[in-house]
Amino acid sequence: MKLYIKYMVSIRCKMIVKTELEKLNLLYGSVDLGEADIKEDITAVQREQLRIALLKSGLELMEDKKAILIERIKNVIIEMIHYADELPKVKNSHYISEKLNHDYTYLSNIFSEATGITIEHYIINHKIEKVKELLLYDELNLTEISYRLNYSSVAHLSNQFKKITGLTPTFFKNLKSKKRTMLENM
């Protein structure tokens, strides 16, 4: 039996879910991508206890099938962009469709209907957040970041970054060093 839980794909959230399942003595297989694979039938009382325990940690046990699928789409994208060493070399639509075993057009339609943005815009927003993070770490240059995030060129990355943030990547990166200099002079 699969239980779907609304949470960000992070080690901390997975640990919270595992801990709460263990407290209720529920046998589980995996806890991944917003879902927990429970190896036994769960009673209504256990389900309610789990729901309450998860809410205390800011997590939500989900029931609505469309909401579950939308969370799964978000989790696949977040994992793909923020937690994978490199983005898949296949089209995003193919990757998401394969991961979720659904037709991409169907996924795209319900996602847009529920969130008000397209999957592609959601991906772009997360890629730009990842670019910001990589710029702040200052370990990779723009060419390396562009390659790592599957941009066709540095110009494409820069144009998309400016469109979303209103700043060029270089200006954004320089803001960090200016803030640090200002703090050091206090």
C-alpha cells in the first residue's frame, strides 16, 4: 500500500516520515519522492495517528489523487534539478513521463490547471534557483553551470536568468561579494 505525503524531497523530511512510521510500528519498504511504501494494511486509527504526527512536523498525508500526482511531478523535478549530479540528457517531458508512468500531455494539463503555471515554467524557475545557488558557492563558472544544467549556451542561461530575476548572473554574483564587503566594514 502506498501512502502519499506532501513534503520536499530532502533527507530531513524522509527521516521524519521514517521515524513516524517506526513509532507506529508500520513496516515500510521505501520512503521516496513524497511517498511511503507500507508493507502492510494500515488501520483507520493508524492512518489518523500518522496524519497528526506528520502535521506536527509540517508534512501532510495526501488523499486527493490529482493533488498527489501534482506533488509527485514537483518532487521529480526538484530531485532532478537539485539532487541529481547532472540533469538527464533526455527531454524533460520524456524523463517526467517515464518516472511517473503517465502520458506527459496528461501530466502537463493537470499540473497547469492546478498550479497556474506550466511544468516547463516550474522547471525553469527551479533551474534559476539552482543557478543562484551555484553562483553563490562560487565553485563553477557560468560555462560550467550552463553545461551542468543542460542549457544550450551561456547566452541562453543568462537570458533566462535575467528574464526571471531581472539581473544578469554576473551582477547577481557581484551582489554577494558587495554584501560580504559591506558586512566586513561594519
